[in-house]
Amino acid sequence: MRKTLIAIVVMVGLLVVMTAGVFAQTSSKSDAWVPGLASFLIPGLGQLLNDQMDKAIIHFGVDVAILVGGGYISYLLPYGYWYSYSIVGLAHLAWSAYSGLDAYNVAKEQGFTLGMTEDGLTLSYGF
């Protein structure tokens, strides 16, 4: 169990370092990293920021299905299959990474920017 937890922490750390390099290469004009990071943390949130409601619901629903369904199946397996929880965690991590990358790519294509105006916080898209 301890080795699995260490492996997951190392993988998340590597993912953060790799994505930081990708985000640093973007121009300062685009804030596409905001939906990408949001969707990595909560799958579907970045799609919601990109104004893709249907895709946001699907991404969030798949993540909930992975966590709830995988957890339930893992609970039903005999005690000897303790690694099944790790598989659920890795599936969740993979889905979060895909969701974040998808939100980032769409935001970059749309020219997503985040800024302040006299009226408050604004999100703008350049189509």
C-alpha cells in the first residue's frame, strides 16, 4: 500500500512538472492554462469554462463513474485484491489528465483570456 501511494505521488509530481513546461511555452496573451488546470483538478470544470456544457457533463459523469463504480467493484473483490483501489486511482488520474488536456487545447484554440474590467472579472473568447 505504501509503495503504491509513493508511486502515485511521484506520477502526479512528474505530471505537474511536465504540464508546467507545456503551459510555460504558451504566449502570455492566452490564459488557456486556467481551464486546463481546472479540468485536471475537477474533470469537466474546464469544459464548463470553455462554454461546452454537454462535454462538461460527460467528463464529470465519467469521472464519477470511475470513482464510484470502481470503488464499488474494488469493495466487492476479495481482500487479496487490494491493488484494485490503485487501479481506480490510476484510471481517475488518467481521465483527469485527458480532461485537462482537452480543456487546455480547446481554450487555446478559442483564445481564452481571463482579466479584470470595471464591471469585475471577465472571460473572453476570440473566435
